[in-house]
Amino acid sequence: MSEKNKLSLSVQYPDARLEATVTRAKLRRWVQAALLGPAELTLRFVDADEGRALNRDYRAKDYATNVLTFAYNEGEEIGEDEPTRADIILCTDVLEREAAEQKKTVEEHAAHLVVHGVLHAQGYDHEHDEEADEMEQFERDILESLGFPDPYAD
């Protein structure tokens, strides 16, 4: 987590509402903090319509969700120098709504969702309680290292 890993990062803002506040420089810092090895990632900020279509088409869930991770080498035996490859989709509408509901800044919530998505890209999951506990603690540690508060605190 502390050591910088090789990162190829593409950032897309087809929904440009957060482009001025959730900048490429911030995104790179947040992604780098969550990397366990080299990675080739795309972060894409979309509106609710695109987020819903992607969630429906790829997960059979007909609603927009906050973050979707498409990990392209998931389940493969990845060599030490082989990069994690993934697209991470963040839905601006859901991100902004959740930040307001949780009384967080958009930046705090965006950082959490980026870290969450990057961990998913690297094989972390939260389907079972033990996995969820491990992933959430890792998220807390990463976000604390970035100066953000515990995303799971009430």
C-alpha cells in the first residue's frame, strides 16, 4: 500500500459535473494508495442513465449503483509484474445523493468509492461477512492514510 506501483490511469468524464472537484490528480493519488501491484485502470464518471444501463446489462440489476468494477483479469493467475486491468464506473447521481444522505463531502465519498472499486479490481470482495470485514478494514486504513475519516462510521 505504501510503495508506489506502476499505474496507467485513464479518467473519463462523460458526466462532467465532478471534473472540477474530483480531479485527475486526486484520483491518481487515491488509486495509487489502494494498489497492491501494477495496474491499467480506467475511471469513468457517468450519469444515472448510463449507470443503470451498465448495471442492468452486466449484472441484471435495473438501477444505477454507486460504483461498478469490471475486472478483466479476475480469476486469472496474475504474475508479479502483470498489471490488474479494470474499468471502474462511478455514477455521479448516486455518489452525490449518497454523500448528502451520509452527511459526507462529495470528495470523501468519491475517494471511498474509488478505493472500493480498486480493491474489487484486485480481487477483494464483500459477499461474505469475513470478506466484508477484511475489505472494510483495508478501506478504512487506506482512507486514513489519505487523510479521510472512517467511511463506515455513523
